[in-house]
Amino acid sequence: MSGPTLVIELAEPLSRTALREFRALMVGLSSHFDEKRPWFFAVNVPAERLGVEDRREKDWRKPFPLPLLGKASADEELTARVGFNPQREDWRRPFLVYLMGPGVGDENIFDAEHADEPEVEAILGFRPTHAVNVSAGCNREIDHVATALLTAAVMDVIGGVANVELLDEQASVVAGLPGVLGIAGDDWMALGSAEFLRAWVGHPAFRRPSLPPHLRNATQ
């Protein structure tokens, strides 16, 4: 995928109940849903279903009644950053959202991404057994916002800790946000909760890199 990617680190395998709720969430959010393998979802998620305002025309689409922004509301600055251009925007918002690790698939990728991470494990307080990748297929500003909000929605259902790559000079800003567990990797990685992701999306300094370094290296 060419857009931003976020990783949800999991302390233990997901229960059957959590897996059912994970699939149900993805089906409910998606305008297109395809399960490539168990728990590997290729989906299209309209941005308005993630709480991002559709600004083309008033009442052009009915709002999706799922408050993924929590108690927060999109301020004018956030709305301006993710405003739609109907001439250019891809309304399908393609994503790959998939569980990986022992017994579920992509185990080699999981092992490569989680090799030799003592600093991360110290912050998490556990060694991840599995992870969920949330990868956007487009790389506009709205895709960065949608990726963070979709990841937060998944975490509401399955738990886990978000692994977020940072750009230069973002660590000092992120460190003061609610839900942050810690900063690792020489200030290029933040670990935090769904609350952190929603707070980060609403911050003026928000911007997600297109692909974390460990994922870039794995694809080279």
C-alpha cells in the first residue's frame, strides 16, 4: 500500500469474541469488504464513517452513527486540513487491515518487524505475540487522518497499543498528549492508546509518515 501504515501491538492472541467483533467492525465500516484470508481484510472505508466531515454539499450523505472521534469534535483547523476536493478525492478510501503472527498468517513478516526491540518491549511491558497492520492505499492528508481514526476504532474493539512513527521534531509534541506510553527509537516512534491517536489527529502538528522504517526495509 502506498499510504500511511499504523501497527497495533498485541500482548496475547485475540479471543474468538474479539475476532468476531473485529470482523463485524470492518464489515460495518466498509462500503466494500473482502476477506483475503481469515482476519486479512481488503476494504473501502468512506471517510465520513470515521467521523471526518464530508463538505461537498449539506446532507449529500447521511452521517454514519458511529462516534469514532470519541468525545472530541473536529475543529475548524482539522476540518480545513481534511476538506474534500470532489474533483480529485478517491471516495473509496482503500485499506488493508490484517492480523498477523503465529497461527494466523504473515508470521515471517511479524517476526522480522518485531526482532530485537528491547526498548519497545520495555515501554509496552510485554513482548508482542501478534499485531494488526492498518495500511491506507492513498497518501493524501485525509488518508493520514482516516488511518489514525480507523486504527483507534479497531483498538476500541481488540485492545492493544498503537505503534506510531514520528517525523522530525514531533516527539516533544506527542509526549504531552493523553494516552502516550512512551517514545522510542531515538524519538521516531511513539506508543500509545486509542485516546492518544484521537488526540494526535486533532493536533496542528499531526502528520503520519507514509511507511514506518521497519516496513520500508522489509519491502526492499
